[in-house]
Amino acid sequence: MRLGIAETLGALNAALGPGGPVWFKETRARHLRVRDFLAPRRALQARFGDDQVPERVVHAIVGLQGPGVAPVLSCAPTPAGLALQLRRSAVFERVLGAVAAYAAPTVPAALGPRVVLHCPALRGSPCALRLSQLRAVLVADHLARVLHAHRVSVRLVPAVRDPHMPTFLQQLRVDWPAASERAATEALRSRALAELTPARNTEALPPGALGRVCLKELVDERGRTTGYDPNLDSCLVTEDLLAVLAELQQAVQNWAEDSSLGLAAAPDAGADSCMVVHVVSCEEEFQQQKLDLLWWKLDDQAPLRQKHLVCGPVKVAGAPGTLTAPEYYEFRHAQVCKASALKHDPAWMEIFRVLPVATIKFEMLSTAPQSQLLLALADSSISTKGTKSGTFVMYNCARLATLFESYKCSMERGLYPTFPPVSNLDFSLLHDEHPSPPQGEWLLLFNSVLPFPDLLSQTAALPCTAPGLHITARTEMVCKFLVQLSMDFSSYYNRVHILGVSAQQKGICGGVQGKQRMRPAGPFLSSRSLDHTCLVKCLPVCSFCGLCVKCSTPGWPCWVSLH
């Protein structure tokens, strides 16, 4: 079983006895010089009074064992509180022995509710897509990928019907179903005609409208406690609106097995085991609330759980007029081409198409969806000089890919030996338990590799049973994780010569350069002369590079969603 931060924290808190959680994980390099976890002094005083933590408790903590619990090296009182350090060599061994397990999400113990992701913005054409609607589309696509990675059965609505929308979504690397047969609306139309409010003599109905249905009763029943707008009193029923409801109704009632993922609905699958999540822009929310209430009014089998994930407005700094989604894509694409003007090889064209998409997705997802998003269109927003942008993340992903490919090519030429099996490594050589400053390898492992499965679980956690109409999604957590990982790796990469110079390389360079002195380098990869440095220098390559390069694997849905 893989080690887990949550499991370790749970065991540490349980060892202190009854009470709330006390321990927390350290993340900053200066604290990791001396400890990995801390129970603050004031929290311990509240638990044990002014007395010290009983010796038996400290001994119990040092001897902690259990599924997913990391092995403990020491636990001692300090002025800051009870400081705990893990047996880092043992943690390295466990992680390197099962790297793939730390890149995969936790499989839920039981099937969760089926999820219908409904994105109304996809019913229009690309040229009419506002930036706030584009944000809703990208959030919905991201959620679908993360939920799929967690083996949640997901249906995507609506099927795209505009002839130009599939091409635009393909540009954005958004996977969404194309048009299918229209769902039948006869039953809904009959129910709607029976519920129509008598029209006023002065009211002229627009073409395609059947009449108005009163929603005030439902608003009074549900809206005051769940968050529906109190101004909702009626809904104008049109043929287009009935078609929307029919498609949602069909998605819930005819839930077929998802052949692409091998996912099937639970045996008791019904409307009650399904949750509909409407991912809408703030401008669309009022109309979507009408649609929800109308669905309940016209369909007795409508899902009881309908939630709204409302994406906040998108403002563009210094942009004249209103920028549409295709214009925004073309603008970013032009910036990328300009920044790489010297690259005329046709092989770069595909890269030029991918980079602006990754930049756009990172911009749209790096702020909590419910918050307002401010876009900066200046060329500096796609520069690698900053550390908060998607460009910086992509730059470091390219570094990793290049590093991995360089090692592979050099190994094939005989300049490096093959990396030895993990079972052949001597982890007892990792004796430096108190590095000062802390080794970059431990920072990468402790802050990125170990917490990653927990991060995936948090991003896929939709509050199904939470009261109220609105829910949130934590897309920004993935972006923050990628930025911090990139910063840690960039610092490590700039400080450490990961691929040292082998004896073969020294001989080749010496023959070519004659008396030129070579820059000293660290030890090269060798199974016969494996010390602390060369073992941990391989960790970023082994832990991240292969998985990032193979971005189609489900282990990294965060980067898949941005790629």
C-alpha cells in the first residue's frame, strides 16, 4: 500500500488521544531542515495542560505503524512544539519501488452518484461564445476528466449541434460528444400545455412559444432555503426549452454503459442516484434556475439533486470592446508564434497550436471558478520569466522531457548504463537524515509526490449532499500544485547537475578538446558506485518525467486537462 499524508496525519492525531486534529505537515524548506510534521506547543497545552506530552505517547508515536503510515525516525519536544521526522531513506525506498501508485487517484471504496455535467454554453456557436462561457466550458471539461479518472460515471450534455463548434473544441483539446438524434419532447409538451397560465389579453407570445408556466409555488417551496432567485415567478415555455429539457431527461433516464471507460451505473441506478451539475456562466444562471424549476414542474422523475457551478465574470485588462472565445484563442496563438518567430520548421506548427491552448486553460482554471477572473493580454503574460503562469509550468515540463530524452539517447549510445532496478539499490546509503538546507529531492518527494493522490481526490470531490443550490470546484488547486512543483524542480534543476559526466564522456571530450579543462560534475548513474547523490538525482526523472511525457495516462489528469 502506498504511503499517504492523510493516513500519516490521521495516525499521529489518533496517537495523541481524543480531541481534534493537532498535527500538520511542514512544507517550507527552512522547516524541513529539522522536521517533517509539527504539533504546535499551544495546541498541545490545550490538550495536555501545562504538563509535557506523556513519554508513553511520544514512544507510541515513534513506533507508529499502519496502512499508509510513513515510518517515523524521531519525535522530540522543541520550543515550537512536538517535532517529528520521518525515516526518509525508507520513504524513498517505498516511493521509488511503486512510483506509478503515487500518480494514480485513489479508487473510491463504493460507487458514488452518477453525474450529468450540463454546460449550456455549448448550445451556441463559437463566434458567440463569451469568455465567461469559455471558462464554463473549460471547467466542465476539466471536471469530466478528473471524475473519469476517479471511475465516476459521467454523462456530458448537450451534444454539440453547431457545425463549427466541434472544430473549435478540437482546437481547445476539449473532448465533448457531437450531435445525436433529438430527444422526443411530446410528453413534456403535453405536461407543459396542462400547466400553462392563462395568457393575458395584452400579451403577445413570440414565435415558437407555447405560453407561460407559473413557478412561484416551486420558488416558495424550494427557493427560499436553497438559493433560488426570489424574483423567479414564471417561465416562458418554448420548443427550444422543451428540447433542452428532453435532452437532460434522456441523459438521466437512459443511462447506458460507458463503453469507452468500462463504467456502468450502479445496480440501483435511478433518478435519485444521479446528480446533475449545471456548469454555467454568471450571465446564464438566472435562466438556468428557471430551467431547473420547470424540469421539476413537468417531470415527476426529475433528479432531486440539481446543483449549479457558477463561473464568475472574466474581465480583460486593456482590451477594447468584447473579446470572443475564438478571438482570444487567435490572440494567444499569434503571441506564441511571435515569441517563437525563428522556428520555421513545419514540425513546430503542432506545438504552436498546443501552447496557446495550454496557456488559455491554465489562465481559466488557476482562479477559483466562482471568483472573478482578470486576464492580462500583454506579451509578458506568456513569458517564462514569471513563476505563476502556465508558460512557466510548460517550460519546466519541457525541461523534464528533455532531461529524460537526453538520458535515454546517451544510454543507447553507451555513455550511461541502464538505470538499475529499484530492488538492487542500497537505500541504507541515504544516511543524511538532517540535511541543511534540505535536499531538493526530499522537497520534491514530500511536497509533490506524496500529497498528489490526496490532491486528486480533493479536486474530484463534489459536495453531493451539501445543502443549497450552488457548489464549487477546486480547479485552482491543480494549478497551484503545478506551479509549486515547477518552482521546486526549477530550483533543484538550476542547482544540481542531474546527469553527471561519465568516464566514456570524459574520454570523448578529452580527445576532442585536448587541453581544455572540463567543468567538475557529480557522479554518473552507476549500479556499482551508487551513493546518496546519484540515487536522489535520479528521483525527479524516475518520479515525474516518464509520467509527464506520457500525458495520455490517467495518472496525471491535472496536466492532461491543461495540455
